[in-house]
Amino acid sequence: MKCPGQDMQYWKPDAVFETDCPQCGAKVEFFKDDQMRKCGSCGHRFVNPNMDFGCAAYCAYAEQCIGNLPSEVLAKRDDMLKDRVAIEMKKYFRTDFRRIGHATRVARYAERIGKAEK
């Protein structure tokens, strides 16, 4: 079975996009499932800025589905889930800063517990 996130029939129009090369500023086209692309102008290889590896943080089949993750992504892998939870929490609580602060403190405590168990 193919992952719906990787199957082109489920893609939205923004699944193919252009971004500027961080080295020379030339336009580089990416597909949403491209991990890296090489700039046609200067030859610089860089990671897809819109690639969402969130599923790779928890999916047992991520390596088969996505392939080898770039080293830049592997370095950030531990922070991916934490960042996504923080964003969703802030969307949910909106301007209730007291609850956001409390949830943030709870998340930090949970992170310390998780690191201690490794």
C-alpha cells in the first residue's frame, strides 16, 4: 500500500512549487515529496523547504516510504513533533496566554521525563 501523502492522486495544487536557491537566488522547482534538489544555475543541493517529515517521526515504514532522510532533517527529528504540538496548541488556545504558558510548562516537563528514560 502506498502512503496517501506520497500518492500523487491525493496531491493538492500547491504540491508542485518553486522556491529560491539559498546560494544564488535562482528559482528551483520542487515536488512536495522531493527531499532535495540541485539548483540548475549554481549546482547547490538543498533540502526541500516545504517537505513535511512529521510522519517520519513516528511511522515504522518511513524509511521504506521516504527513503533515507537528509542529515539536516535527522538532526532536527527530535524537535519535529514538539514543534508541531506547540503550533497546534497555540492555534487551539489562541489568546489564552495563561493556558498556553501552562501547556508549555507541562510539555517541557514531559520532554525532561522522556530524555531521562532514554
